[in-house]
Amino acid sequence: MKSSSIIMIGVVFLLLVVLAFALLNGWFPVSRDTHPPCEQLPTTAEATSALANNESLAEKIKALGDGITVEVGKPCNDDQERGLVLVSYSTKSERDAISDLLGRREGFGVPVHLVKR
């Protein structure tokens, strides 16, 4: 009876460790980023202009990892005229680096939405 209890406690502990590891390494998509409501987003033309005017920032973001993309996104299914700067990344470390860079810069002048691929 005691050995089965010890085994059960060990299994539960191991599962908790694996779950914590998976969450910390981004194995389960948990979005921390949201964008403003669609009616508060700029037009896609404004977002396109903001991205074009801040091309050096976009290039610095892309340089933070392989496959990072920076583009104008249209997150509102019912209003395709609303847009923002959409940054797609693959890993938690890329996300952290992007957030750090954006935190030290003025940004694009329009909302930026980070999305894990």
C-alpha cells in the first residue's frame, strides 16, 4: 500500500515538472498579446505607411531570429480596412527579444501585435 502511494506521488510530481517545463518553453500556445478593439485600430493604409516609415525598426526585428516576419496584418474579420503591424515569431526567446527591442524604441506609431507561428 505504501509503495503504490509513493509511486503515485512520484508520477504526479513528474507530470507537474513536465507541464511546467512545457509552459515555460512555449509548447502550449498561450497568447499574452492582444490588440485594441477593431474600431480603435488604424486603417490598413495608415499601418502600411507606419511600417514603411519605420523600415529600419522592422529590419532590426527581423534580424532577431530566422523566420521572423513583420508585415501589415488585418486582424478584424468583419473589417478588412483596419490594420496593425503584425510580427510573427517561432520561439519564446524570439518573442522576448522582440518585446525587449520594442520596449526600448518608439515603435511604429500604430499598434503592434505579436503572434507565435
